[in-house]
Amino acid sequence: MSATSNTTSPKQIVVVGGGMVAHRFTEAMRARDTAGEFAVTVLAEEPRRPYDRVALTSYFTGRHPEDLELGDRDLWDHPLVTLHRDARVVEIDRELRTVTDKHGKTYPYDHLVMATGSYAWTPPTEGADLPGVFVYRTIDDVAALRIYVEERAKEEGRPVRGAVIGGGLLGLEAAGALQELGATSTVIQFNDRLMNLQVDEGGGAALGRLVENLGVTVKVNTATQSIKPNKTGRVGHLVFANGGEQLADVVVFATGVRPRDELGREAGLHIGERGGIVVDDTCLTSDASVSAIGEVACIQGACIGLIAPGNTMAEIAVDRLLGGSSEFPGADTAAKLKLLGVDVASFGDAHGTTPGALELVYADPVAGVYKKLVLTDDARTLLGGVLVGDASSYASLRPMVGSELGGDPAGWLLPEGAIERPNVELPDAANVCSCNNVSAGTIRGAVTDHECTDIASVKACTKAGTSCGSCLPLVKKIVGTELEKAGIEISNALCEHFEFSRAQLFDAIQVSELRTFSEIIERFGKGRGCDVCKPTIGSVLASLHNEHVLAEDRAALQDTNDRVMANMQKDGTYSVVPRVPGGEILPEHLILIGQVAKDYGLYTKITGGQRLDLFGARLEQLPEIWQRLVDAGMESGQAYGKSLRTVKSCVGSTWCRFGVQDSTTMAIALELRYRGLRSPHKLKMGVSGCARECAEARGKDVGIIATDNGWNVYVGGNGGFTPVHAQLLVEDVDDDMVFKVIDRYLMFYIRTADRLQRTAPWQQDYEGGLDAIREIVVNDSLGICADLDAHMERHVDTYEDEWAAVLRDPERLRQFSSFINAPETPDPTLAYMPERGQRRPATDEERENSPVLIASPTLEIRS
């Protein structure tokens, strides 16, 4: 029965709070309540949808608040889900079973779910109320911090001096945020080491060295006594309990959180000794009609400030409401983070408190690596661990807590290849994805019971790897093993004619130096080819040699769009899209495009990629239209090819008062450099002149965002059916480094991606993900960067406009006719429909009487 087919009124669940755990509860309820038994109303205090609070720092690297929103927006359009934003609850009446928000609106409930989370706790400190003192908890907090730092920096004419009080997870995140804003950072920690709750003394020392090497000052064993104002009444300096002082323009408190249990207290619910609404292992409070989940819940005697246990509580609350019997299994406090660019992870009994526990430690101070495993007294069973500087083994080790490691445990700590690493199969009960509470058995079941045969389908089926993503390498390993057991061959063959994958075929063609399809299929394949392998090989040859797609026998390899160098439309006509680098266009070119559209009766549209599309051209008209554009200095925009499409740009520092770099010039340079570059799929880029991100660069395959110190380069962003935000590749680099890393990234993608694979899934599927790719293209870990550089230079040096090349070649021009024996005759089967009154070709008389509007200017190329 569907949710909307329930003939009785659904029971009303009211969720107080609109954070990550509230979102998980709502999502789980809608996924499992197939009978439509419950309707969910979420009352959020903030004026926005639930967002990823863990990723707050990414707000400073160009992400908009909407980018942080959780899950599918369609959830909030479900008929049995209602989200009220800016609706802070001020009262709970347990007798009437109602809650009232700050606007005075009352909501009845059959069951109440408390998901109010926690607040940033600030210790009683003199001066904590001064202008320039912030906490680090919500989007509003970080937005206010950003505005203050930017304005203070302009006012002072120097970098802002930042101080973060608290050296835990949140403190290091705040220090990273200050660095992103161009401020200096000092972390002040009361304890003897950073992240003292997660790492031991050795790990803390290693972490401290790594953080200081990144330009952050660290003060441990230091208590802040007061914050003193400057002459303007704002933050001026800190005074420490030991008598020392620290100049500061901005102070961020990151000293921990406290549960927001005030509503529960006022409603008479049982509260824990150290705060939090007390719940049992089913997440029920002292009132059977009220549950509490997430950081506000005091479960098994503690409030837990991690998202994974909160998600588990949300799932349990849903299960119990639907008649299930699940109970809280205990908190998984494992954590893996990249703080200030440093990998840090801890799991299980990280501090070795288990009686008789042994600690196996590997430390390399030069490389900045510290690893520790905590084992039982027989050195066989894993109890926990700490990883600093290199957390690559975290995904495999964390699920093995409580299991025997098998073989020499040193294999998990020593550098790759130093000793053979034990190969252990996880038990079904092992928790692989702690964020979403997905076990190894559930992942195996997705393959064996639900016929999932790839990572994408397993993720959709189980939600494993859909949150932080740190478990994906292990998920891939489990899926591959299960497919092998089931006798399902994991084939990377391009098609029935080639047993090679696209990447393997690329290498084979490059090494053999073959240049025609007939030679390639004779050497490496069989048969005559198909509509899969032919265009793939045509693309590979174009990528390798940068020769025209219609050269030699290649015309027969191309699909329709590439063969006629225009996009076929549903009415059988074609579109013409000239290149407009960076969206910058001469007035003469605008006039010319308008005149061509008028003369040929074409529909005109400005695209999302800052170009002008001309729709409705017949096949035999294409060369005529190209000739007029080419004569005026314009060229093909490659809108038809699996190649670079556009480099979108804002106006940047040239015009915008917020711009910090010349984004338009950079976009033009990028587009002219990579124009015509053939690849496994289309490529799009964007350049934003400041962190306001008007060019939406992080939704592109390659995005560049200006900073005060240069450019941040992001890679692997895609729009389309599965939007993905690009990830940071390098930061604060100069123009030369921008071109260098993009050259290498694109060439490595072209060589190794599968057919029709966009950069986002390629980047995710590549072993080791972006971190491994970064090592290859930035640090030259494979020693191939010189080859990648040379390949890109060959492309740049040999670029040729495809339209102009066809216009110079009578043989190629022959194919642009509807009928060979009557080339001027239009195809009578084509029906041209007026589109909003635009499509009406000019008559011969109108063309003759039309004034000359343009005199062939040349396009200025700026580098």
C-alpha cells in the first residue's frame, strides 16, 4: 500500500529540531513506512533545510549554504512530510500532546521526537561578549565570522590575527576556517595535546607538529583567563592564566558542546546528571509518547556528540514506531577527519584502557606519520587504534575491532610493501559504514539478494558510502569479492569487439602508434566494430593526435553530432554554437550572430554556459553559416563533441567590487588552452572571481575560485542527473600552477577513465580517490607528469578549428548536403515549427536590402 493510499488518517509525529539527525529520522520513516501510517512534521529553528554541519568549514572554500543541504529535496515535498523553517519550539504540553512555536502556532502530536541537538558551550571568560568573539556551530555563525574577518582585514590593511580557544575537532576546524579567510591562526588548548579525546600522547605530538608546519601556532597547557578590548572596544588581546598574552583581532570559542535540553526540563522529562534528556536503549524518554535522538539524548549515561550514533538513534526510533525491536548497540565513537589537510583517525579503545592491552606503535617524525594499534594481550585481536598523517588503513581496520587481525599486525602499520598485510574477511556483523550503520553482511546482501553489481547500485540500495565516504574503498572490496564468489565476471571490456577497457585500449593504441580504426581492430579486436567502440576509438585517436575528427577514415567512426560538427535537434535540424571564451564577446560578433539568425530563420537562445545557440539550421546550410562566423574571427564552440564545452566566468575584479582576481581573463585563457580537447565525456569549467562563486565553479568538472593569495582549483564536479560538487585539488596557487595541475588532471583523466565516464564518478572510482590522483598529478608519484605535460603541449600547439578545416576541404564539404545529386534541395521530410515567433528565414529581397552590419574583426586572444 502506498503512503497516499491509507484510508485512515495517519498518526502525527512532530520532530523538534531540524538538524542532521532530524533529517535522518524523516528520511528513514518515509523509506520504511510504506503503508503511510505516520505523517512527520519537522520544526526547524534555523531558516533553512537540514544541512551537513560536519562540513561547515567547506563554506569558506566556496560552497554555498544550499550546497550543504542533506539528501534529496524531494523528501520535503512528500505528502506525509512537512518542514517548517524558522519555527523554534518554545513550549511542550505533554498532557494535551502539543508543541507551540515562537510564532504562537500549535502542533498536535501522537508521538514527539526531540532532536534539538546541542549548543556551543563558552566557559565563563571575561570579555567573551566583546565584538569579534564567535562560536563555531551553525551556518549563521560561520557567515558572521567570515564577514567580520573580511571587514576587519580591510580596515586594518593587514592579515587578521585569529585565536581559537579549544584544540579539539571543532577547534582545528575553526583554525582551518580562519586560514581559508587569510587570517593567522593560534590554537589555544587547555590540555597537554590537540584532540586529546581522540588521540594519545604520541599522536597528539605528531598532530601538533603537522599543524604547526601548516602555519598554525599551537599553545598547549594554556588556559585563557580573559579577553581584553582594544581602543575601539573590540577584541584586542588575550590574557592567559600563566601570565602570558596573545594579540588577537578575532577569537573563536571551540570548547565543546552541551545538550539543548531546556525544553525537556521545562516539560518535566527526566534529565541526566550532566544534562541531556534521558532515554532507554529504544530511545524512549520517561514519557512513552516522547523519544529523544542525537546529541540531546542521554543514552547509556552519556550524550554523544557524533553523527553516527545520532543516525543510529534515528533509525531505532523509526523501527520502534513501526513495531520493530531494535535497541541501541552502544556508541561507535570512531572518527576519521582531514583537519587542515592532515589525516587523523581514531577508533575503538584508542587509549588502551582495556586490561592487559598491548600497543603496537609506528612513528616516522620526518614523514609526519604516527600509527598505533591497540591489541589484546595475545596480540591477535584488534581493540582500537590511532592514525595521524596517514589514515589510509582506517576503512579496513575500524570494522575489524573485536576481530582477529590474522598474520602480523605490523603489516597494517608499516609503509606499503614493507611486509605483507594480512588478508582478513570481515564477519557479516562488522559495521562498515558507521555514518549509516551499514554492516558487511548488508553490503554482501545487496549483491547476492538484490542483484546489485556495481558500487552505484550498492550505495543506492544500502546508503553505505553516501555520507563521509571514508568507507568506500572497503565497500568496493567487499562488492568485488562477492561478485567473484557468485561467479559474476567483472568485465571491463569496451564491447563485444574489444576485450580491453577504454583505458587499456588507449594505452595499446598509444604504444602501437596505430592511427586508423581498421588497423586497431585488426590488431586488438575482432569483427567490424559497433556504435560503442567506433566513436570511442575515434575519440581516443583525436585525444592522442589532435587530428580532425573527419580525417582519413574517421568520419565513419563518429556519431551524428561529431560527423556534422553540430547538434541534431528533434526536428532533424541542427544547432550552431560558436565559441565565446569566458563569455566575453565583441559587439560586432553579437550583431553578426543576430544577423545570421535573422537571415536563416534560426531560433536563438543564450545557454547556461554563456554562449549563444542558433537552432534550426538545415544540413546544407551549416557550411554557409560557419563561413560567415569564421570570416569574422569566430570558431566552433565544440558543443557537439565529447570535449571541452565552456569555461563559465563571472566578471571578476575587472568590474565587480567583490572580485579579488581577474576571473574573465583566466577563463578566456583556460578555454583557449583546452578548446578542442577530446575526452571520455564532455568537460565544463568555471572561474569565480571570489568566494561568492557567481560562476558556480564547484558544479563543474574543473572549477577555479579566486582567493586573496591566488586560486583554489576544484575538480570532479558535475551537473546533470547526479549533481556532484567538485573537491579541492590545490589551494592558493598562482596562474602557472593553475594551468599545470589542470593540464595533468585532464590528461590523466583522458588516459584512465572509462567510456562516457564523467570526472566525478571517475574520481570516486579511482583507487584511493582524489588523494591518490593528487599524488599523481601534483607530486608526480608515478613519474608521468613530464609525459602528461608534453601531451597537453602537443594538443595546444596543434589545435585547429574544426569548422575552418572543413571549409578548406572540398571532400569533407561534400557530406553537407541533403541529396548528393541536388545539394541545394532541402529535405522535404523536415518540418519546421515556429518557436515563439522567432523562426522565419529572411527572403532574398530582405537579404539584398539589409545593411552591412559587420566588417570581419579579428578575435583578440589574451593569455
